[in-house]
Amino acid sequence: MKHSIILLLCIAFILSCEKEVSRDYAIVAGTVSNGPGKVNIGTLDRSFTMTMPTDANGTFRDTISSDFGHFMFFDGKNFTPVYIEKGDSIHISYDANDFNNSLTFAGDGAPISDYLKNKSTLERELRGPENVYTLDETTFKTTFTGIRDSLLANLDAAAGIPEHYKIKETRNINYSYLGQLMRYQPYHAYYTGNPDFEVSEDFLKELDQIDYNNEDDFKFSNAYANLVTGHYNNKAQDLIKSDSLADYAALHKAISVATSELIKNKLLFNSAKTGITYTDDLEGYYTSFMTHSTNEEHKTEITATYDKLKVLSKGSPSPKFTDYENYAGGTTSLSDLEGKYVYIDVWATWCGPCKREIPFLKEVEAKYHDKNIAFVSISIDKVSDHEKWKTMVEEKELGGIQLFADNDWNSAFVKEYQIQGIPRFILINPEGQIINANAPRPSDPKLIELFTEYNI
């Protein structure tokens, strides 16, 4: 009898294990002290994000049914990488006021998430506060070779990491190193103010070893995906120079040589999500994407974006904004500016490219200050950064009409214009009709040409 009971218990245990292994989703749960009332988890490429509310005790629980692998867990001010596989049940707990010291993981995959947390801290310490891109190329390469070797030693010493993960992570660390080499020339040129800088002939020789069609690494390693993206961007630039192709046509042609359908389609889709909202050749862009992509889900999504963008063509009525807070006092609506041309700058205080346009925008504003045109800057900062916006407007002495959007990225005006990236510039005529939903930036001489065309 005793043996029968033990046998039944063993069978029940085995069946429960099989049930867990066959589960096609993962459970994410945890407890937060002093938290903001919700936590979030999302993939590194932002294709998936999920918000989980916390109850009165700070607990949360939800399931993930796709996109298994590396995630970023965050609550607004705190964040940490985590790793989740199908069937996992991971528990995350921390004090929001002491995140780094209190963060703990338990359950499936905890050793990998612990490793990623420690790796992130180690990486920051190894990089240090100095801007490494100003270093000469020999010192730069020596620095990142040392960082790579330290990270590999850290991985080797990590306890409880499955061997299959260690193998992929070893390649990932090397991809991160190679990615730094790829970024060095443009970053060094920018930060040293030397646009003609070029690396020596052998500096990028290590990149010759990369296979740009490794699907496993593409799905596992964000560093590898970035390398592949950079590779095809460089190929596209070569085509622009040699064949005089439009930017999008060159990129699509370059990507089309990828032998991996998964990688080819993902690169096309990633570039199209934003690229189609910026192009000044909507029909050409859409036709080119549909010709090169073989992923029906991607085609459906880009078609939906294309259909929305068609209503933003030249001569169409512009979407409106209403009662946006005006830095000078009161509120302002687009309808208040009827009878004038309106040049709109959609920006945010955290956006580096936006801030680089400020001096050029000031110059254009000064040149046209007595003309029939209103210069409107709409901040899409979050409400939590409202004071930061006001401070920057004051300290940078920003001119024109400075407005604060009513719901950051989710503002109706931003959504109706299909704005996926900033800065974004828009030109509207005195009748409230769109002249250009993707107007040239202030730093682009084509903006003055456009103003001249309309006798502004």
C-alpha cells in the first residue's frame, strides 16, 4: 500500500511537470514597495509592451504568451533586464525607493535575470563617466577589448546559467564589442567635431567574420540585430552614391539580398514603421515595401498606416489641436492661427536631434518674424516633465509659440499625424490645409526654398 501511494505521488509529480513544460505562456508576478501603482514589461525592440497594475499590497501578476527571451522590466524610474522563456514563472520584488539594493528574482529563469542585472551594473562601471568616443582609435579598441573580456569572465563565473544560454550570450557579448567598433567612426567624428574623420584600414577588420543571416542570434541578441541593421544601412548608403537611388529604395534593395526571410522581413518592417511616416514619396515607399516584404502581417500593418497617411496629403485639412497650454499664458488652438501659415515643430526636452535644431529654428524665426507665418513648437513631454519643459523654454530663450501637448505621444494631434519619431515639422497654409506633413527641418536649406515657393 505504501509503495502504491508513493508511485501515485510520483506519477502526479511527473504529470504536473509535463503540464508545466507544455504551458505555452509564462507567468510574471511580484511585489513592489513604494511603487507608482503599476509596472511594465516589454521587449527590447518595443514591439511588445504590457502594463501590470499593482494592488493595495503592491503585488502584480500577469501572463506573457509570445516574444519570449530578453525583456526590460520598468516602472517609470527604475528598470532592469529580465529573461523569460515559455513555461517560466518568475517573481520580481523590490522597493522602488531603493531599487538596486532591494531587487530580487525568484522562480524560473531567476539566475539569468540575476546575471543580467549584475552585468548591466558591471558594464556601467567598466565604461565609466568619460565619453569614450573621443578617444583615439587604439585606446578605444583597447578599452572595449578589456570590457568584452571582463564581461566574458563575469559570465563564466555566473552560477546557475544554463549552458545553452552561455553559448549564445558569449556571442552576444562579442557582438556588443563589434557594434562599438562599427559606431566608432561616426560617433568620433561627431563628438570631436571632425566630420572628415575616418578609421584606419584594419580597424573594422573583425567585422568581416560576421554572418549577417544568423536567425537564432537575431532573435536572441539585440547587439547582433543592431549590427545587422547597421550593415544594411551602410550598404544602402553605398547604393545611394553609386545608383542615385532614393533613401528608401536603396535601403529596400540592400536588405533584399538577405538570405534569411525572417531577418529581411523584420528589417524592412522595422524601418517602415517610422520611415513611411517621414517619406515625401508615400506612394513610392509603400509600393517598394509591399514589393520586397513577404510577411503578410507586416504588410497589413504598413497598409493600415499608409491608408491613414493618405489623408495627410498636400491640400488635405490639417488635424487640429485644441487648447494646448501656452508658455506665455492661457491656451492656444490651431484654429486661433487661421489666416497665417503655420510651421509646427513637434519636439521634447529629452530629444537630442530636436535640441540640435533649436539654433537653426531661431535663425528662421528671426528671418521671418514680420511675415505672415506663425512658428509653433509643441512639446510632447510627459506631464511629469512639465517643469523641465518650462525651464528649457526659459533657459534656451525659445521663441515662437511654445505649447505643451495634452497627452504626450497619445495626443490626438500626434496620433492623427502618425508621428512615430521626433523632431517632426509640419507646414500648414492660412486656410488650415496641409502643405507638407513632413516639412524640411530648419537646418535644411530646402525649408527656405519651400517658404519662397509659397511667397511667405
